Amino acid sequence: SKFVQSGDVFIALQGDKNHGADYIQQAIDNGCAAVLIDSSAVECGVPTIRIEHLADHLPALVNKFYPKAAQVEVIGVTGTNGKTSVAFFTSQLLNKLGVNAGFIGTLGITNNSQKSNNTTPDIVTLYRALDEYAQNNINVVVLEVSSHALAQQRIQGLNMTQAIFTNFTQDHLDYHQSLEQYKAEKLKLFQLDSLKSVSLNTDDASFTDFSAAAGNTPQFNYAMADFEDIKTTQYGFIVQLDGFVFELAFLGEFNLMNILSAYNALKARNFSSEQIIPLLHQLKAPTGRMHKIDRHLAWVDYAHTPDAIEKAIITLQTHYPEHNIRVIFGCGGDRDQTKRAKMGKIVSKLASTIILTDDNPRSEVPRQIISDILNGIDDSYEVDIIEDRQLAIETGITTLKENECLLIAGKGHESEQHYQDKTLAMNDIDIANNA
């Protein structure tokens, strides 16, 4: 409603999780010319078109407004962790191989005037962005597909030709209520009739479920065993893959999996190892994913799930075995509360020291979130609590010892911090670099 301009139509979705009717007045104040709404009695004061089960008709509606969107070939990437990196790597490789490719996900919408506040934009923003891509002769787009997007049918009607599965662990139980329901939403991506190929992580415990969902769609699967040899360095890895030996300047085995995932997605498109592998060492990491701070053994990472933060810490232990690990983190408010104690337990088992701080508290009391994390940490473990995130990061950087590595986890690329009554400009990378 706050983006409505004079002459626009406002779609007021209603339902258990949609409260569009609450924003009709704001839309009208901004110049809305008409309102589409479900068939409930709401007086709008402007021409109102009532459509029962309005959400079910959105794909047909947005296709009328943005007819070129369905012409764009979409590669969908889903999983609990790794979506951004895999999508980012895949789009980079496509462009290096001469395919005009776009990217839509957590980092935004590339080569495009549209912005998104979600991993996968709402269906109107998504169709608009794809339509604009098509008008700019970009006919392949790599899209991060969240479980929320699948549950809310945001990708319905798109020309989804490839689907990539990274991994499955706990997240978003505040929305899906159970791991089973969370997985059921993820599986929907692999059941689409439009798919020509899927790429699945066979090392993941849920692989068989995703493989079964894909049915007869050709599978180009991957696993760590695909690497014939792996040597760890302080800067990344030297690996052997399909007979080629080369260096990858990324920390963490999870990044090896992310690169394998993108590599297999390109092979599914009939590019050869000889074409793809020389490009792998040129890949750039997405912002805020194991992002190293200059001249310091300090990294900023988006890890905000139990699995992701565990992998990030183990990564630093693997590449810097002689160093102690210090971790700065918190947990987001109005999100899955059950993961807080789990993250506290994991980090306290692996890290030498911890600074607990605010993440995005949103409507919750910040100290209560920290208390929930502390429930997973043994009383004998000493924890520093610095709620002010900027001060926590500055303290972590300025007191870092020579034999320590610092992980600043949870917000990665984000440039804002959200409280109930305020939004602060805040970027972990900038704060760390300035410190």
C-alpha cells in the first residue's frame, strides 16, 4: 500500500496470514483508483471489485499485466541454507558462459529497478521483475525459492525449468508449525510439470524425499565424494574434480557443496566440464557470506540457523586449527523461538568465547531473546552480553587476540536493524571495517 501511485489498482488479500484490508485506506490516500478484495463486506470508498478466493486468481491477473514474465526461463533454488550462494554462483557462471542471466533473491533483484524485502518477492513484484528482464533480453533468471513463497503460491505460472535442492534443516517453524509441513512446502518445487531437470544434494538426509518428489524428471545430483581430492589452506581449498586440479578461494566445505551445486546445474544445461571448471576460481561470493574483514581474522556471515552457525564455526576451526574462535550473534524476534536455545548450545560447545547481542528484535523484548539463547548454554560458560550490536562488534574487533578468529553471525549483508519502534541503519561489514 505504501508503494501505490495515482491510478493503481490495490489488491487487498485476506485470510489467516493476510490482512490486506487493513491497508486499503493507506492505498486510497496514495491515489489508489480501485480495490480488488475477497467477497467480504468491506466499504472502500473507491470502485471495488469483489473476487472470491482472490489469491487463487493472482497468477492469471499478474500475467495480464506482465505478459512477458512467463517467457523467462527460471532456475529455482531451494533449501534451508545455501540458496543465496548457489543462485549467485549459478547466475555468475551463466553470464560467464555467454547466457544473459539475472538473479532474484535475498540480495535483491539484479540488473533491475525493482527491490524486494523477501527472499522470494511477492507474486506481483516477481512477475514485474521477470517482465522487465524479458524486455531487456534477459531470458534466464536464477531465483531463490523460499518455503513461504511455495506456501503462498508466489511462483505459480512461471516457466520453471530447473530446480536445485541444497539441504534441509530446521528453520521457519514460526510459520510452518512443524518440520514435516516445512518440508512439504519445499517438495512442491520439485513436483512442477514444467521442470526439465533437477539437481539434488545426495549427502542430505532428506535426499530420498526430494528425489521421490522429482519423479521422472532427469536428475543431476551431487555429493562431496564428487571431489577426487581436497586439500585445505588458510585461503580456501585446492581440489580435484573431473580430472581437473584447481584452487577455490572460499572457506568451508559448505561452499564446496554450493559450488558443486552450481556446477551440476550448468552441466544439466549441457555445458561441459571443460567449459565450466576454468571459470570456478573466478567466482565471487555473495555479500555477507563468510565475508572477511581486511587485515583481521574476522568474518561476517548470514548464518542464522543452528545448522548454518555450526558449519560457519567448524569452517574457521578447519582452516585455522591453532586459533580459538570468538562468536558474536543473536536471534531474530518474531521468528522460530525453538532454535534459540539450540544455537546457544551449539555455539557454546564449539566457540571459546561468546558475545550475545541484538539481531533484529522486531516486536519482541531484546533481553528476552538473549535469555532464550542462554537457556541452551551451560551456566559454567562465561558469556558477554552487549545488546548494542555496533558496540558488540566494535568490542569483538578491538579486543581480538592474535590467536583468535572472530565470527559475526546472523545479519550478513543486511543494512538495517529492526526494533518494534525504530529501524536503525546498520551493516555488520561496515561496522567491523570501521572498527
